[in-house]
Amino acid sequence: YQGIFQKRAELVNEHVSYVHAGDDGTLLWHAGAFWWVGALADLGKQRGYIGAQDGSLDPASVEAGWWEAWDDDSKQWRAAPGLRCQARTPAQISSDAAPTITLSGATPNGLQRQYQGIFQKRAELVNEHVSYVHAGDDGTLLWHAGAFWWVGALADLGKQRGYIGAQDGSLDPASVEAGWWEAWDDDSKQWRAAPGLRCQARTPAQISSDAAPTITLSGATPNGLQRQYQGIFQK
């Protein structure tokens, strides 16, 4: 339920209110002595998923240390001192995000590995969030929609669907913590957890430095096909 919120025309309890960019079912409002992040059905009520006991006139003025998150397991509010609410322009949101990111790592049975790789930041925001295009394949993109970051096809840009996803409200995909990524399994028609998958901000120099200076490609092929192209390769 974290992410980017846009101001609504409607005041709630005489306070400004906001709607989550890309998910109009999640809102931010003031009720009682708290700022709340919660569901549209609870708009204006003293309940939500995230809250801050603060009388500031707008949520961006709530000081660090006041936000709390509801723990469904323990049925208690848990302090979230790392949570911040800030006023940001679209230009600032884009500028804050890394220009180049990588998405790589193990997935169950190698699911959707063809959509991993290097992604470059696009000029266009999608649902008010930064978006990326796969380097070398402009038909594969990375964007935010609903409560998820998605890797998917150009035709689905901005929609809540893709080959790889992470339920996370981080402002950029490189901030998604390990363990949240999932890969779609076409055979079982289910999402499969991919804890080995990582999205990281990397510069071209870092990407090059990470790669081995010398590699070999060798082994049997059917009827010796294309064996002449095997051998030793240098970076």
C-alpha cells in the first residue's frame, strides 16, 4: 500500500485526501487523530493498513517516526520508523530512479528467464511511476500498476498483468526487497515465488565489471551442429 499518491478534489473530514496512482481502491485520508492509508470502502473512517497519529494539515508534513503498519498475524500496530511521506513532483520521482537496472536470478524451473536482463529508464512515467524498457528488446518493459511492479509486454503496458511481478509499493523497482518477486507458470497457471530474483540499480561499468573476463562455450550438439562457433571468448 506504499507508493505514489495523487491529491483528490474531494476533502475528507475537511482534510485533503489522496488516491494511490494506478490503484484507485487505495486512498490516504485523515480521520480522528490519524492519517490513514486504507481501502476505498473505509474512506473517512478510523481504520486502515497504515496510520500515523498526527494532526498535520497534510500527510507530507508528518515527521519521521510516527507511521505504523498493521500486522495481520499479531493483530497489532507495529512502529515503522523507516516510513516517510514526502511531497514529490513527477520530475523528482523520475530523477530519483536509477537510469539502468538489472533483473536477474534463479526462478523455479527457469520460469520466464527470457524476460530477465538489463533495463533502461524511459522518459515516460506509467501510472505516475518510473518505467523501464529491456535493453535490446523494446517489446519487454517494466512498470508499476495496482500494488505490483510488472515485467511484461508492450501491449500490456500500464496494466496489472505480466510474466514477472512483485507486490510492492516501492517508488522504483530496484528498491523491492529480495523475496517479493514471482514468476508466472504457464503450465500450472499459477504464480511461483522466485526468492532468487533480484532487481538492482547498476551502472554500465558495474555490469561490465561483474562479468568474467574469459568464458568458454563447449559441449555436444545434435550431429555436431555449429561446433565451429564454440571455444574461448574474452570480454
